[in-house]
Amino acid sequence: MSRLLVDADAIRALAEILTDTGLTEIEIAEKDNRIRVVRAVAPVAHAVPAPAPVAAPAPVVPVTAVTPTATDPSKHPGAVTSPMVGVAYLAPDPSSPPFVTEGQQVSAGQTLLLIEAMKTFNQIKAPRAGTLSRILVQSGDPVEFGEALVIIE
């Protein structure tokens, strides 16, 4: 039976990276060794103010339906989501112009942005042609798996 050697300093360093970047998990692997650090995200409690007493009935106002895309961009049918956890970059380097801008026509397969994960830059390409209506991340933002990055109409 082999004994598992734990590198406490490496685990502390990975935990610090999670805290600094806001990510929820990180994993490193070298040869046959692998370290994965995951932190649980505490649920956010929202305070709901008590309703004020109403003296007279309020006038009837038509209620409009709220679409799920207004609150969660990843549910939008044109959302391009992150295939991995990493850091998003909108340009190939800081001195270059961004790959795309809002309102620009994009073609299928065109590079939209980069995601750096494990010191590797991964191109995120447009899955279809259309107009780039919104960019939901900024350069240097940490992104999670499944997070909406851009919207193509």
C-alpha cells in the first residue's frame, strides 16, 4: 500500500488562488499526482423589506412577463457559454484590439475571446453566424463552467 504525500503548502496556495479569483475549484496534476481544491459557495441571503401599509387600493397595472433571459443570460438562446473554468481575455494581448465588439457581425468559427486555464489559452469560437449583441465579461474576469460569455443574435 502506497502512502499519499500531501503538500500542505501547495493546497494553501491553491486555496489562496480560489479566494483571490473568486473561483470555486482548481486542480493541478503532475505525473501521477493530482491536487484538487474545491470551496463551497455560501448562499447569499436576500433581505426582503416588509410591505408598507396601504391606505387605499392601488390602481391596477398590467403585469408584463419577465423572460428568463433578463435575469439569467446563460438561458438566452444565443448565449455562448464557457466550456471551462479560467480567466477570460477579449484580446490576444493587452496592446491589441479585441477579437470582437458589440454590434459586430460574426461568422461561425470566428474567435470571440480566449480563456486561460492551466497556463493554456483556449480560443472560444462562435458556434454560429450572427450579430454579437452583448459581451458579458471583461478582460481578466474569472469565469466558471457554463457561465454566459457573449450573446449572438
